[in-house]
Amino acid sequence: MGTELKTSAQNMDEQSQMRKERQKKIDEVRAALGPVPEKLSWYCSDASISRYLRARNWNVKKATRMLKETLKWRLEFKPDEIRWEDIAGEAGAGKVYKSNFVDKKGRTVLVMRPSCQNSSSAAGQIKYFVYCMENAIFNLPPNQEQTVWLVDFWNFNLSNISVKLTKDTAHVLQNHYPERLGVAIMYNPPRIFEQFFAVVKPFLESKTRKKVKFVYKDDPSTKKIMEELFDMDQLESAFGGNNTEGFDIEKYALKMKEDDEKRRLFWEKGEGNYASAALSCNGVIDVSSPSDDECPSEEEEEKKDNREISSSAEGS
């Protein structure tokens, strides 16, 4: 019994030391960022910086560089200002939407149906994807920071997707929403998509690839994935569940407009569940990760990034 207590105490000491080391790296990234415009300060919380560090295996220089790129992107793209009226045309067919159910961990679920593609505008589709990600993150509970994707391949053919758009979407997800994807379920994909995935797979980072799961409705072994992730009474019938409600654009539009108003009030007041959720995520951060990689000095690039962020903020 004494040995077990000793081992437990050692484990607790190791975890405590690791938390201290992680916090030190978080503080180093924040110091390297320098002064940040007030409207971007939320993205420099401990929880946010931790996601960038985890995405770069806790390499401070790489994570700092990545976060600076996101801060510049947010100043230029203004994702927090996108509203339903800006993307309603993209949303009408139901190709991507936030579901009315969550997974067993309470994570927001985004449903995607490539066959419902209704636009040829790459810029419009990326804007809509960003809007969906912002909304999904906004609706996460305090103890979660990742989303779940359910991709339905009903009536799918290759004309529904493109390599370029897939590459651009992966870039936005991996570079500006690191560690925001928990799992992506490819539900009943045809063989032709498997060939397409082999082509776009190199665009995905190793961590992202591991989160992609192929599930086939007639395969009992992979159906267990759905049962482990979801309450089958809440899950849409299209994915093997018992929920037959489906997508209703009129109801969905009203819900998104309500969420838009909540987000607007959050940014105006600088307070709300969104901020609380971000700060609370510190308690669920995964402390395990590979060792840091060596990274060459980027002092000049960092100075340039700081100037660009400051100048962009002054002009916005």
C-alpha cells in the first residue's frame, strides 16, 4: 500500500511540474506577442495560447508565429463581424449547419452535406465556413473547446467538392482554429470519395488526419463509433439515429439571427458565456504532447508581425 501511495504522490508531483512548465510557455508566448489591440486580447487568453502551443507541440516560437498570423487574419477578415445576412445565400440549401443536438460530451455538432452545394464562389464558401465555426465555438459549454463534424455523403459525387476549396478550408481550420476540431465523421462515403481523400490527405496535418473517422452504416463495428459519441435518440436519422426533425431553413435562420445578436452583445460588453467558456477550458487542457522541435530564430519576422498587427488595428 505504501508503494502505491508513493507512486501516486510521484505522479501528482510530475503533473504539477508539467503544468508549471506549460504555464511558463504560455507566459513566454504572451510576452513574445507584445502589445495586442484590446479587441484581440481574448484570443491571447491562457486557453487560446494553449491551443496554439498544442498545435505546434509546445514549441514557443512556432506557436507565437502561428498566433500572430491569426491575429492579423482576424483584423483583416473580421470573422466576428460576419452575420447571417452576409452568408444566407450560402446557407439556404443546408450544406453546412449547426445541429440541434450535441454529442455525449456536450460538444457542438456541425452537419455537412457536400451534395447540397449551392455555390461556385470559393470566397463565399470560406466565409460561410468561418461563420459556422465562429457560431459553433460560441455555443460550446464551459468545459469544452472542440467541435464535432458529421459529414453526410448522401447523393454525393465529385462535382460537389474541389481540391482547391478543400485545401483552403483545411488551411483556415488548421492555422486559425487550432485544436477546435474534436472528431470528423465521414458517414457512409462512397469509394470515389476515398480516392479523393487520398489526394487531399497531404494537406492535412497529422493531428487533423487522426481525427477523421470513416463510418459505414452497414458495418456493425464502425456503427459503435456513433453509439459511443451520440445519444441515438437525439442523433439525426440520416446518421442512424432516431431524430427525424431534419433541416428547416426558416427555423435555422431565426436561430442564427438570435445567436448573431448574442455575439454582438458579447463583443460590445466584453463579457458573457463565451469568455467564461474560454477561461474555463484551462481545466481540461491535455497536458501530454510530443517533445518540442527546434525552430530557427524569427526575430525580424516577429518585429514585422508586431508592426503589421498594430498598424492594422489602428486602421480598423
